[in-house]
Amino acid sequence: MYGMINRGLQEMVLAHHGETVWQSICEKAGAKDTIFVRMDTYPDSLTYNMVGAARAVLGAPVEELMRGFGKFWISYASKEGYGPLLDEAGDTLFEMLENLDDLHFRLGHVFPLYGTQKGFDKMMPPQFTVTDKTANRVLVHYRSKRDGLAPMVVGLIEGLAEHCGATVKVTQVAPKSAGADHDSLEVEIL
């Protein structure tokens, strides 16, 4: 994963729990370096280890941490200079959800190229499809090569809703962890 993900996790922990807790998480995760370069890549295992260490140090369920991180990520990414990309994704929550793949494609042009792979390929971005759209409800289909990130997507959707000035209820209706071939999330604007 790109260092920006790890930096976002660091910023969330620092904002809510302070430096001492962050250092404990890094120590427990076996992270030798706690300074993450935003555009450098790091092994996925490091990020997963950090989330596991955060769970242990903070005593919170992984799903709760991931959801909180997803929600935090939207404001963090906006402050890190990606707000205009978010704004270009749409004027409403549903427009933004329909344009998530395009947003990731654009990010692939921002992140550096490695070897012969384009940044987009190196990112291993998820794929999103929106179906069953009504005036206040959509079904979001989330597909990723990485497992266990659906709770983060719930938080991301909640963060996007806040960004758009909306309040939502997000329900995972078909979890990949229960045997579905992808995660499906019902998003209802309240």
C-alpha cells in the first residue's frame, strides 16, 4: 500500500490518542520506521500488522477501527491535497459513489510510476459498481484484491456523505467474508 495510507492511520491515532499510543502501536506491529513517505509503497502486511496492533493497544474491534479510519480518511485526504479530486467526483453522494472507479483512475496518474507498471496498476485499486438506485438508496458493490477492508469502505461512504452534507445508513448486505464473491453495501440517505 502507499505510504499515504499508513500516514493517515498515524494521523488518526495521533489526533485521538497521542504520540505514546502511536509509538506503542508501531512497536507492537514491528514497524522499524514510523515516518511514511506518502508516495512510496510499503508491504500490505505492514499496514495489516499496524491495524492489528492498533486493535490490541486500543482494545477496539478491527471492524470499528477500520470504519473509523475510513471516515477519517476522507477529511485527511482532503487536507493532504486531494480535496479537488473528491470535489470533481460529483456534487452529490450518489454521484461520488458512481465515480469512485474514475477517482481511483485519476489517482493512478498522480502516484508515481514504478518500473514498467503504471501507478494505477501498482495501486491495486478496488472496483465499485452502483446498482438499484432510487431517490434515497443505492446498492454499492465493492470488489478488491485485498481482504478485510469492507468495514473501511463503510466508513469511507460515511465520510463521503459528511463531505456532501448528507447523513446515511450503510448496511453490509452481502459480505465477502460470508461467501459472497464481493461485498455489497446498501447506502440509504436519511
